Amino acid sequence: MIDYFAHVSALHVSHGAIANSPLASQKPVSEALSAVSAQPGSAILGALVDHLLQYAQAPTSVEIGLLKKTATVFAEARTMLNKLAAVRLSLETSMAAPTAPGALAAYNAAASELPAIATDFQNLTAKFQTLQAGFPNNWLAPVGQQLNQPVAEWAWRDVFLGRRTTAFVAKTQELATTTRGKAFAFGAFAGAAGNLIGSAYLNSVVGGPRRSHTLRHRLSAYSVGAWLRDHEPQYAGTLADIRSALLFGQSGTPALPSDLKALLQAALQQSYPSGTPALPNLETGYTHLLEHLGLLGDFSLPAAPAPPNNTVAGNIVTQGLTLGSNSLLLQNVASNTTSFGQNTPLIGSHESAAGVCEQILVWLAIPIFSWIYSIDVALGGGQGATGSPDLSSTGDLVTLSQSPTGLSGINSLYSLALNAWQALAAARTVLVLRGLLYPDNDDLNNPTFTQFLSIPSDTKNYPLLAMPSSDDGTSYPTSGLETPPTSSSPFAFGAKPQIFLNGSANASVLALSSTMWEDMNLYPGSDRPWSGNHDLDADRGAGALCWALAPGASITSLPVNITNLAYSAI
Amino acid sequence: MSNGTKGDGGKGNPNGVYLVIPYYPDDMGSRPLPSAYPFWSCQSIHLGGSPYAGQKLVPGQTVELAVEAINYGAQTASAVCIVFWANPTTSFTNASVNFIGTAPLTLAAHAVNITGPISWTIPEGTPEHICLLAEVTAPADPIQQPATYDAATDRHYAQQNVQVLTATPGQQIRIGFFMANPGVVKTKYWLEVTHLAASHQSLRHILPRSAVLIKTQQIHLKTPSHARSQVHKLDVELDRGESLEVELSALVPADAKPGSTIVLQALQYQHLRHQPVGGLGVVVHVI
């Protein structure tokens, strides 16, 4: 199941390929191509039907709830960091020029905000703890086929990918009468083409099919998507672009356009007349799809905290303090075995995203109190650890700005800001490693993600069996071979992700689109290469047919005896 | 990946944050450095957009410095880079380093990045040749306390510590620098000056020409307390934080060809140890 970027890229590539082929002179084809140009949102929606169906059902849209809850806490953390940055700036500016007009008042005003920030930190910590408590380790819904379930019990995501998608493509083409409908139908075709070839690529880098390596497959799909986002931006643009196209100009509460809903519903009903679960609520799928696209953009990190200004930083360093490290803080957490960066490995661990963040934020709250307390003590104040220091004269501020205590306090706040920022970054990393977010551009240098960005040297052993449920999907499977073996893809060692889009002369969306369109739409169910009941998971290799277990066979008993399905079979 | 033998801060690890100021491509922070990469010349310290090559600095002039660093940890790091300058010295202490400025640096896992410019107006009285020292630190991978400033053994530090001179064949060159005790107890050291014969990839930015050898007998070291100079080696004992002025003199071979270069390195060793704890480079362009 390819991701958003791969889907929209495949749509562009297939549109270009067919437009430049002899097929383009045929009326239905030229109408479809024009429709895509006129109604790109409809075409993108057609390409993303697998995602829409995934998010139309609760078990396969768990991630939306997880992202929503986490995004709220992220937003609060960002707000708190911005508040802390403003207070720091004011304190540091005052201490750099303590005799400047207004410096004392600015200092006192900023310092008076610290107790509230300390409280915010504590409240945020509590929210992260709550989030952690409800954060499932394995959120991805299993694939029905891997559970030995009958199709009638599968999620629609899996029905659509594993049964009769080529018939669905032909049906939308047949039923589409309007420009918008024709664009949607072309999108549905491109979505199938992208999955058929793209899944073969994913299977190669994963080592097995989606059904038996769900998390690793998601990691690979999002890594490939991020790579396309960064290397082929001319195709899909950004997630915001995709979301914007899917809004069809609607503001407020968007609804699935009724004509497209009718077309999608009719095509699904006619392609899957029996043997499947009841159709899910397509409106829900559309709403969730938009929500998901929006949520994916809600985890940006704020700018990294700026060091104190040069005057203050120079004084801190001259005092022999390590800029950005708080010795008091480090002493306080020295016995805390969960402190960040020491005992909280991300890769290969099974910590939850919220858990990592919570572990950090628990002890981040320490230095604010320490700082306030130490300044109080240094200046003879008696307001205690939760009171705000209130300097009474410029002389106090001059003294403080040169004193080890004052400089240590400023350094503690800088340390706090750095740690809080890093806590957010770590939590974001965990969300990426759990397959909930796309890797950032910089993440793609990380071996955890680069492994998905080229075909590995050994793809002969395919498909590899599922790993134990504790596996985090970041390493190539060490499991045995699921027999009978087959070939995952025709792609050569070292091939980059664009191979399945336009990098192969005989096995790419670019190379095959014309043939595929013709075979699926003009000769459905025939014996032409792409007229069959093809499996969009490419489970048994690129272009393989949908399959069912042979009578008496089980997915867990080797060899896995299968029967290829006829065009009409579900 | 191997941590340095000391001074690596003890907090960084590949599963968290693991900062390195790289001396060469794929420098993963193992210290001491391979012999092809003298620790006194790091191309990750930039001046005016390119690696600092020891060019003369003019007081009053404003220059822009930047530092390149990489994070070999699995987590994104919010780090800070600090740049110092010092009079020519083989080792740095709190007393000898002068703060220049800082810059934040975000480092994703396995990503290399360079800071924004750190603007520096060169103060009056700054010598023409100075040492630049860069430090990278982050809460999850902090420097050791107290700071070691030791680029030879600590991946958090790098230095560009080269004096560049010109001389004619047969000329006696003289340069002065300090050696110091950065430790906390009285310590015996020895200083040794050698030439570099190899074609050092890491010195290309300061050494575009072919290097010529210089006989060790033609290199002399002298300190104020020694009436006579020593031939290329010097033993001293320094109190905690004490620094000592050293004069290095060397004779440019009479047959050295104009256009060639002599490269010397002065390395400071702790008594009975074989890994240097500090050092600097001297590049003499024969004209």
C-alpha cells in the first residue's frame, strides 16, 4: 500500500505517459486526460480510494485518534517553548545591560512569569503521562488474510487491495459520465497502477508482504514517500497541496462531493456485489482522510532555542559552566535511569512516543524551581522555591548579572529550553519510528530509513515470514522463508524508489500505464497481461493475481497453498 | 563506533545523541585521530565561508565564523557550538581561551550541519596568528566537566591551530607559542617538534604545495628558564593551569626550492604517555 506522495506521483506519471502514447488519440482516453487536468482534486481522490477506505473504518483509522491526541500536547509544548523563549530573551537582555533604562522592570516582569511556566511544565508532564498510559504499542490493524479470516471479515482497506481492484477501475471508467467523474476514474486507475508496481518495490525493501510485516511496510511506504517528497517534488508537492486539492474549494466542514460519492459507492457495490463486509461510511473516510493529511503537518518542531546573547554566554563560559548544561539538573537526575539519551534507546526499543517525552518532561520541571530558589537565596529573598524573585534595585541586577548564581540560572533556563526542544524532537522521532509520521528530510540520512530507499542485495528469499510481535520493523527480517518462495520485484540491486515510477523501461508506471489502462478498461477479465484480478499488494510478486488459500490450507502452515483468483472472484 | 579514550563527556551514545566535529569524511568521533589527520587542523572550522587556513587576522576587522558538526546518535539533537580563540598554544585552559561567540545547531540523526555565521570583530591586540577552538555540546551529550578543550582526545572539540609563515632558503625562522597544563595537578610533559612528510589530505586547504623535509637537528626549542635551546624535544613540569612560553627555531634548508613547503608540528605529551594531549602546526612557505 503506497503512501500519499507515491500515489499522487504515480497519477502524474501515468497521466504523462498516456498523454504521450498512441492511446491518447482515442476519445475515452483523451476525455479522461482532459478531465484530470480540469479536475485534479477528483483525480487525486480517485488515486487515494485505498486510503479513504482505510480511514472509513474504526479499526484501520486508530492512528488518527493517536495523532490527534498527541498533536494537542505537541501544540501546548510548542506554546510553552515560545513563552519560555520570550522570558529568556527578556532576562538575558536585562542581564547583558543591567543599567539600561527599563532593564530592572523588564527583568522583574520576565522573572514573574517563571512560576507560571513551571506550572505549565508540570501540567504538560501530567498530560504526557495520560497520553502514555493510553498509547498502544502496536496500533496497526492486522491484515485479514494473515489472520486466516474470510473476506467477509476483512477490513475494507484489505478487501480493496486484495480483491478485484482492476474490476473497480473498469467499473468507475464505465460509470463516469461527468468531467469530475472521469477524472476520478483515471485517478482510480492510477492508484491501482501505483500500488501494483509500487508495492513490489516496497515488498523488496521490506523482505515480505504487507500482511506479514505491517509496521515495516508502513515505515517503508513513508520513507519512500518522504524520498519522493524531497527528490521528485514536481509530482506530488506537499501534503498541504494534496489536502487542498481534496477540499474541492470547500471551507468549513468539507463533505465528500455527492457526485463522486455516488460514483464511488456504485463502483464499489458493482465491483464487490457479495462476499465482503458492508460498505463503510464513505463520508467518514473522506473526513478522516482530510483530517489525517492535516494532522501529519501538525508535528513541526519550533526553531531550536537560541543560546544566550554573546555577553551573557561569554560570562557563563568564563565561569567555567557548560553552556546549555545544568550541573544542578544533571545531579538531580543522575540516579534517574530513564534520563534522556542514556537509557532510552529509540531504535530497537519499544518505548512509546509519549513515554519518551514524558520521561524527559518529568525532570525538565526541576530547574525552574531550582533557579528561582537559588536566585532568592543569593539575593537574600525569602519567597521560597515557588515564588518569583523581585529585584528591588538596579544594583541587585548588576550584581546578579555577574554572579555565578545569576549566570547559572540563565544557563539553567537555556538548558531547560534545549531539553524541552529535544524532548519534542525525540517524541517526534518515536512517532516516525512507529510509522505514524513521515521522516523529515534530515531523517532520510538515518540508516533506519535509508534501508528502504534502495533495493537490497539479497531479495532472493521472499517472502520472509512475520517477525515476532515485539519486532519494531526497523531491521530486515531475520525470519524464515514462507514457502513457496517467489520473486518480490523485477528491480535490480541498488535501484532507488523512482524505479517504480519512471526508472524502469519495462516495470514502471511510466512504462506500463498505457498497457495497463487499455487492458483494465478495454479488455477487463481477458487474458491480456493486466486484465486479470491483480493483487495491489503484489503479495506474490509484481503483477501477481489475487489469491485465496486453497481448500484446507492455512496461512500459518507451510507451504502456504494458494489458488489464484479469477476476474470475478472475491 | 568507538568513544574517545577520554573527554567524550560520557553522556552521548549512538542510541541518543552522539556529537562529533568531524576532521574528515566519515569521522565517527573515535579519538585519537588517524595519523593522516593532525588534530591541530580541522576543516570543520570555517572563516568567511571556507575552512580557516591560518590566514593573518587584522584587528578591527569583522569576520564570520561557522562550525560544522554531525550527530551519530539516533535522536535529533539541539546542540550549541561555541568558538574560542587563543594565543598560539599547544593546549588550552580556561585561562587561555577567549570566548568569541555561539550558534545553535540542529542535528538530525546521522546528519551533518553547519552553524549560521558567528560574527566576530577581531579585538585590538589580537596576534596575527591565533588558534581557533570549536566546541559542540548538547544536554544529551554534554562536554566533560571541567572543560578539557582537548581536540586530540575529545570529539566535542576541534581546533585550527596553525601558524603560517614565509621564509627563504637558508633562513632561520622563529616562532613563539605557549604550552600549558590544562589538568588539575602538577604534571610532567614533554614537547616534541617533528616534520610532516606525508601528503596530508586534511591539510590541502593550507598546504597546496609539495612538502619538503627538515632535519630534526635543525629544529630547536627554547624556554625562558632554559639557557640553552634543546634539539626538537623539551621536558618540563607545569603546575596546575600553568603556561610556559616556548620559542621554536628552525633552519630552512639552503637547498629548499621556492614554492615548496615545510610543515612542522609541535606535540605536547604527558610524561610516559604516547598520545599527545595538545599540539599545533607550523607551515613555512619557501619563497
